[in-house]
Amino acid sequence: RMDYDLIVVKTLERVYKNYYYIIRGEIMGYKIGSFNLRNLGLTALGNENARDLKKIADIIRKENFDVVALQEILSEGKAFTSKGYAKNSILMELGPNWDFQWADAETSLADTRNEGYAFVWNTKRLQLAKTTSANHVERTFVPRICRINKESMMRRPYYARFTPVGTLGGGPWAEFRLLCIHTYYGKDTTVDRAIRNHELDVLMTDIYPQIADRVYGNNMPHYTILLGDYNVELHRDWKDALRVKQNLSRKLNGQSPLPKPAVISDIIESTKWGERSIRTVQDEFTTLKAVDNKNGIVEEDEGSRGYSHDYDHFSYEEKQFEGVQMRVKRIDAVRKYCNDDFEEYLKTVSDHIPIMMDIELK
């Protein structure tokens, strides 16, 4: 009898949450981010190459991110968690309402840097997903490296599940499933580009569908998002025109032309696990140009300023996101947090700026 009553109570709670948000028509927005922090480990915390941990925390907190997927976090994430390696960790700079999980990216090559991924999230807004088993034991889903595909990958994706908290009525009855990725780069050769694109194909047509189709005990509505550093661009005509302009300038200066970048299609059709369309978004430049030792960052024209590529993206299944309002943008972090000084940002923060997906759930 007690088990039956518990099931009834849980069901009524679920119905109430959905009823509350539907009747009120209340919309809840969640800001999901991706940020490559360029080899953020013990070396980056040294006196010679010191990163500004407070500035990194300011970007995450002041842009009101609810959760950020992080790439190139080295040394078991000590920059985020350990006061023994920095005056203040990033987690301490963020404040008491933030949590953090790190995982080794399980690189397929020898990795002396201990490269990993991380998730950092606002605990007032999101929590790790919980599942109640048949015998009523509640388990928290701890973020983990995803190994469901046996093909060789430079770095396997990092998988986390989050649900809303801290809102009236308990928050929308929904779950975010995030797959943080950082694809192989190698060198900008035909062979290495092919490896990169193959990894993305595996991620979108095999791994993504299996994660999106998983059913957990609570079986709530869920939204699966691939996000991170893809090391490829979305093709746009305006980028082609910009590159032509840049190459004319480079030719006059006796420089070699910029090659066409590796690209990914806006939509990839997947049929292995049922027909679905996976859309990739965020086409603004997010990576900074390398620094010339003599002249700093050389600005080739007004169009690109100090940027070079748009390697940071989000991908999602179109059907799963039907009716969901979203906006995607890059954070203008160089201008807002370093007074538009690209060289300063490159030294103290990263060679990437963060991107954001703002999702509204009703």
C-alpha cells in the first residue's frame, strides 16, 4: 500500500508541474554555454603564463550562464577546484552556488597534459539529473565519458544530464542532455580534415541518436545537445567574400593565401537509428588569431578583426526541438572583459570566446 501511495504522490507532483507551467503560460529560459579554455592547467597558472581566473569566472557568471561545457581543462581541473595551485580557484571566484565536474577525455594518443573536459553549473538553476529505481532508490547521474561507440576517436564525448531547480513549482519538467566534444585537429591536411569530419559523422549519426533515444526511470521530456569545439566551420558566402578580400591584401604584402577552411553542413541526415535531421548552429567567428611575436595580432581587415574561425557550435535534432524557442550567439568577451585588446585576452583567458544557446521552455 505504501509503495502505491508513493507512486500516486510522484505522479501528482509531475502533473502539477506541467499543469502549472501550461496554465500560467510561464516561460523559463536557460542559458547553455560552451567554452574552450586553451590548455588550462598548472602551466597556465604559473607566473610566466598566468591566466586571470577571476576574469574567466566573471565571464561565466556575468553572462548569466546556467551551465557551461568546457574543453581543454588539464591537470584534473585544478584551476577550478584547488587553492593549492592558485590564489583562488575559478570555482571560488564564481561563488557558493556553483558546482563542477571534470573527466579525462581519454585521448587515443599519448597525452602528457592530462587533457580533460568539464561542466560547471549554477546550482540555483540546474541540478544533476536524478532517477528513482523500481525499489524507490534515488540515484544521481554523474557526468561521464560516453563510450557507446567503439570506433576510434581522439577524444570521447563527455555526457551530462541536468534538470531545472529553484523555480516556483519546482521548475519545468524537462531534462537537458549535453554531449561536450572536442574533435581531432592534427594538422590542416586533407587526411586530418577527413579524420575530423569522420568523428563528427560518428557523433551526429550514431552517438547523438542513441543518447537522445535513451529512456530513464523518470521518462521526462528531454533535449539533447551536442556542443563544443568542432574544429570545422559552417560555410557562409560572407566568409568566402571576406577570405577573398583578405587574400588580395596578403598577396600585396607578399604573403601566402589563406586556405579554404574545413566545413560542416548545416544539416546532417541520420538514418542508422531512425530518420532524423541534426542541425548545427553558431556561425560567427570564435577563435582568435595567433600572435605575431613582433607585432602582436595583425588585423588583416575590419571584417575579421582579431578572429580567424568559427569552430565552436551547437547541434540538435530538429524534431526534438520543435516548438522550442532558442537563440544562439557568441559572447563578445574580448570587447567586454579586455577592452577589445585581443592580445590581452589571448594571454589571460583563451584563444576562444564562449558561445551561448538560450533556450525557452514553457
